[in-house]
Amino acid sequence: MINTISGSINSSDLGWTLSHEHLVSGMGGMDKIAQLYDRTEALRRSQEALEAAYASGIRTIIDCTPLDLGRQADVFERLADTSPINVIAATGLYRWVPLTYYTWSPDAIAEYFIKDIEIGLESTSVKAGIIKLAWDYEYRLDEGPGSPRFQLEKAARGAARASRATGVPITCHTRALDELGLPLLDIFQDEGLDLRAITIGHSSDSRDMSYLNQLLIRGTTVGLDRFQSNLPEDEKLRRSQIALDLIQSGFGDQICLGHDSAAYSLNLGPTSGGGRAEDSNCWSPVPDWQIPWLIEQGVSNSDIDDVMSRSIAKTFDAASKISR
Ligand SMILES: [Zn+2]
């Protein structure tokens, strides 16, 4: 069973799923700052974007926003009855592990994630269905326990232990150009996880197919999940070509697609109501552009279902099997 904001579902009921999106994104605590955050607007934009995604055939969205990236549990609570599609919320940590965790052990971090999964986010009963991590430039800073790398590695062990305890998969924002999927998989392997339960996201930021193949042969799931509506045409084609090549190499059920787009985001400026221009079609380029393009290149409907549904179902199934 998978936790969604509206209750639990079976992995066979996911339907077409976008693996990496954000309903509302910004920073932890933004909801307390009136000139930064407009809750009514956040709700309206989220609802409209969910409806547009539904109209394009999407049935599930994985929201990859942990608390420190501005997750709003009360927005999930409000959308639970009105969203036309399943929304899977995340616990976890974003790129800059907050100082609060610097003295925590991996087990203490795991315990906090487990609470989000088993009891609910903040004071709500909305349960997280996935654990999100983010490894980026900060990983390069490696000077002992006070450095970001040490903390990111510790967070990954905490995530792995929470995954084993709850049977929930892990999804990772990674800087593909630094090939950060590989050291992450080493930690997960060391912690005894089935790498099938892991999604190494943002991987098509890299042009290096040998890196992607190194991930895939270890059995992990690879997210080709940055396909924003403002991508130039040549970049859309480059990213779609990677998906096509991997499907043709037989990896269709190990890759997943998404946009990394937010219905409401403060990340482009602190104007009231969200800095990012409103775009209720922020989750449509994959179903409306990329899928038809893949079909035009000869990809079968069954292969499309592998990429859009079965690959992600398998991450949930693998995680639940390893759970103690
Ligand atoms: Zn993201």
C-alpha cells in the first residue's frame, strides 16, 4: 500500500505517474511570512495544475518537497478531497541539511522520517509516502563532521533506515554532472536496501550515457525528470532522445519521467502570490509533448506504461518487500 494525501492505494492503481514534481515550493517557514506566501493562491494554483494534469492523462504525482523546501501539509490536507489525481507527499531533507540535524545520529534522523510516514506530516494526518534526499554541489565540501558531505551521507543513512523500517521508497535529487547517484547507491547498498526502491533523479541533466548505464545495471530506477515547459526545443529533443535510447535498450521499466515543476513557487522572486509565473500546464509537457514524441518514434503503448507507471510501482513494491 502507498500513502497518498487522500489515503492509501495499491501500487497497481498508480496509473500514469510523474515522478518528481512540487505543488508548493520555497523554504521552510515561508507560510509565516505574509509578503512571501499566499495560501489561497497556492491552493488555487495547485488545484488548477492537478486538474490540467488529469486532463492530460496523469493519475499520480509524486511531490518531492520536504519541510525545508517549503512543504505545506495543510495544503495537502485541503486538497485531499478535491484533487482529481493521487498526490504522494514526501518526508526527507533538501540540499542544505539544516544545522539542527548536525548532531543527530542516522537513527535519530530515521525516527523523524518514520513519524512523517506512520503518523503524519506536522500536526496533520497526511502521511508521507516517499523519502526525498537532495545531493548537489554541497557534496563537494568534504572536511569532516562539520562539512556538508558528512551531513548528506548521514541523512542518506537515516533515509535508508527509515525506508527499511516503513517499506517506503527513496527519491533523490542528484547533480548528474558530478555523478552523485553512484556514491548514494553505495550507501544504500551498504544499508541493505534493494536499489530498485531508489530513484536517482535529474539524471538526464547529464549527456553521459555511460553514467546512466552504470546506474541502470545496478538495478536502480533512473529519473529523467526535468522537462519544464520553458525548455528550448533542442533540449526537449535531447532529453527525450535519452528516454528513447534507454527504452530501446530494454530499460523502460527502470526509468521514470517528470518535470521538476511547481504549481506555486517562490524560487523566482519574493512577490506576493509566488514569484514563478503562473502556469497551470506545468505538468503537461511530458504527457502532451514527450509521450506523443516517443510514440511517433515507434515506442509501444506497453513501453509507455512501463515508463509512466510500472517503473514507479516497482520502486514501491521493492521497498515494501525489504521492510522489516
Ligand atoms: Zn525538485
